[in-house]
Amino acid sequence: MPTYTVHEPPRRKNESAASPERFVFVRDGFHFWAFLLPPVWFIVKRLWLALILYMIVAVGLAYALSWAKVPSTGRFIAEFMFMLVVGFEAGTIQRWSLRKWKTLGFVVAEDEELAERRFFSVWRRGATVNDKPSEPAPAYAAPVLRGRPSPSDVIGLFPEPGNSSLGTSR
């Protein structure tokens, strides 16, 4: 199931708190459209600096491959791998563009709408998604101290206790 990170924008001049309508949910994982059409995806997401950096790297890669006289199959593989990296890192690129925003937490949900519902149901109560519950920590029993292990104790993945041939070399 996808994981979404929740980002709160910086407050505007006359705002006491950021408007929830401006919150951004960024899905973690592979973004198919960022893989298939990276420039279009960057434009739709309004990631202008990332688009410029992508174009510089793509043109540089194409130029370097042609300068090195790499065959067309090699060029295709290199460009495909670059697009694959962009597809896998699209969420990270989008989060990087929100670096001045406050990360409120993460939500696990099937789609963005359900993620918003889950987040705002908890956020409305005054807690963030990552807050720990106020329940006391469970009390655990003290560990049992038995002294030094005997030769018949089984430690690790030994098949039989007391088998002396396992620890000696011949």
C-alpha cells in the first residue's frame, strides 16, 4: 500500500496557521508518468528547477554518449535507466522541492483521497500522524541471568547440543 508524506506550506504574512487546503501529499514509490514523460510530469507538478536540472543531465548524457560513439542500443539502455531513476525518485524530487515546508508526517493509504481523510481525521483532533500514543510503555520482566553457558547449551544454529566436532577442526 502506498505511503504519503504530508507537507505544510510556510505561513503567509497575515496567517496564524497554514490553510489545510494548501497541504501537499506526496506519494512515495514509482511514478509511471515521471518515468514515461519526465518533462511533462515536471511541468504538471510545477517543479521548474528540477525540470532545468533534468534537461541539463539528459542533454549532457546524450552528448556524452554520442561523443563516446556508443551504439544506439547502449544509448537506449542508458537513457532508459536514467528515466527509470527519475520514475523511482520522482517522489523524492517532489519532496526536495518542498524543503522549506514543514513535514507533518506520513500516512499509509490506497490513494491520495483516503490519505487526506486519514490524515485530517487525526490532525483535526490536534495530534500529528506520527505522534506516539499516550499509553504507558509495557513493563517487561527482568532478563534471566543463568551464568556461563555449559557445553551442552545450544547457541545459534547448531544441530545437537554437546556435539564437540562442530567447534573443533581436524
